[in-house]
Amino acid sequence: MDTEPFSHRMEIRGRRRTDQRTPAGSHASDEAAQKAAMLRLTQDQMLVNQALVEKILAFEQAEAALRESERKLHDLLAHQQAAREDERKRLSRELHDTLAQNLLALRIDIVMLYQQTTRRHYRLRDRIGAALDNVDAILRSVKQLLGELRPSCLELGLMATVDMELRKFGRTSGIACDLAGEPGIDELVMDEEASLTLYRALQECLNNILRHSLASRVNVRLDIVHGMLAMRIADNGIGFDPAAVRKPGSFGLLDLHERVNGHGGSLLITSAYAHGTELVVSVPLSAPQPDGFTSE
Ligand SMILES: Nc1ncnc2c1ncn2[C@@H]1O[C@H](COP(=O)(O)OP(=O)(O)OP(=O)(O)O)[C@@H](O)[C@H]1O
Ligand SMILES: [Mg+2]
């Protein structure tokens, strides 16, 4: 079918050449033949057009289906993230109300036993002292676990929370950390979800810096830009190619991207081999700010 219009064109040109050689009497019949050929050509073009229209329609339908499935995937991811945070909240409440409270009660009993045991029973006293140390160690672990599940420090404000997290990271990793922010940022009021999104972003970035960057320094900066809180996390490590195909099993940044986007924010990654990495996470400031606190 593809070659037909071409052969028709050949036929028409052929007849034109014949026109020059044939007498004037056969002119009318040639014209009729030409018209018939043109008509056939138009019919073929219409068939081709129809096929094209059908193809375009099929593409449009496939594109709409793809967009719909992409939207569903975004919704599903947002739902999973919300469910994960709810589960963390429930777990941390349970841990706090049962394990931590019971451990504290146990600790009070052990302290009393220790105080009532005379120095003459030094072996028993030592055993009770060791039990007390054990309970204290378990309490520290539970507290850390509670902090990871649901950061209670968020109530202190974002700047204080980031500061605490960076100090903890600096202590355990040995990487020098620096925090800066525009004046007045410590008075910033943010809704819980936005603060939690930024906190999780910081956790993922610090985790990545520790695991992948070989950096010796991390700089974090908080600013207000066009009604958004922008958190910039920069390291002086080995860097990577953000446009490279995602490694199987690597979901941290993808997850973060979804989370920040779902919150109406954005995630910008700038990195190059041997030139470190910079991530800017921005989330909208939906909560009303104190008097005199203006965001550009
Ligand atoms: N600060 C960084 N410095 C160097 N490379 C990095 C940095 N952050 C991320 N990367 C690179 O980007 C990749 C993807 O990071 P991502 O956080 O998505 O996954 P991951 O850390 O490998 O796994 P996970 O799903 O546990 O987070 C990493 O494997 C690493 O190669
Ligand atoms: Mg990661």
C-alpha cells in the first residue's frame, strides 16, 4: 500500500509525456484518466490519514493511561509514607508508654535495693550496681530508638532540631559540621509535617554523606526563599552523577524526592565527581509567622 501513491504519480507523469505526442482528439479521455488517478490518489491519502489518526488516538490513549498510572503511583507512595510515619508514631507511643515507663519503675526499685543493701554485703551490692548499669544502658537505647522513630526535639523549633542532629552526627562520624541560618530563623513556626519532612531529608542526606561521600566537612544552611524554607546541605566529598541510572536497591533520594514533592516542595541536587555534593530541600511555609517575620 505504501508504494501505491508513488506508482500513481508515475502513471500521471507518464500520461503527461504521452500528451505531448498524442493528437488533440484523445485529450478528453486522458483528462478523465488523470482525474481517476487523482481520485485514487486522494482515496489512498485518506486511508493513510485515517491510519495516522487512529495511531495518534492510540498514542493519546496510551499517554493518558500512563499519566493516570503515574498519578496513582504518586498517590500510593504518598500514602505509604504517611502510613510509615503513622506507624512510627504509634510504635514510639507504645515504646514510651510501656517499655520506657516500666524500665523507669524498675530502675527506681533497683536504686532502692542498692541503697538498702549494706556495705557488708558487698557482692550483692555489686550485682545490684551492675543491674542498675544494665537498666541505664537499656534506657539509653530506648531513648535513642524513640528519637529515631519520632523526633521529640522538633517541638524546640527547626534550627534547634537541625543543630542537635548535626552535633550527634559530628560526634558519631567524626565529620566536621557547621550550621548557619538567616537571622530570626530560630523563631520560625512550621507545621509538624513540613518540619518532619525537612528532618527526614536531613537524616537521609547525613546518612548518604556517611555512607558514600568520604567527606570531611558538612555545611548546612537554612533560609527563607519566596515563602519556602530552603535547607541547603553541602559536603566536600567525592560527589556523584545525579543523572546516572539509579542503582538497584537505592531508594533514599527517590523516596525523598517523592516526599518533598508531595509536600509542595522541591529537591535540587548538584554534584560532580571530586567536587562534593549539594542538596537544597525546599518546603512551603504554610504556618503563620510571628509578627515582623517576613519571607521574601
Ligand atoms: N553525598 C553523597 N556523596 C556521594 N555520593 C552520593 C551522595 N549521596 C548519594 N550518593 C550516591 O547516590 C546514590 C543514591 O543514593 P540514595 O540515597 O538514593 O540510595 P542509597 O543511599 O544507595 O540507598 P538507600 O536506599 O539506603 O538510601 C548512592 O548510592 C551514592 O552512590
Ligand atoms: Mg541513601
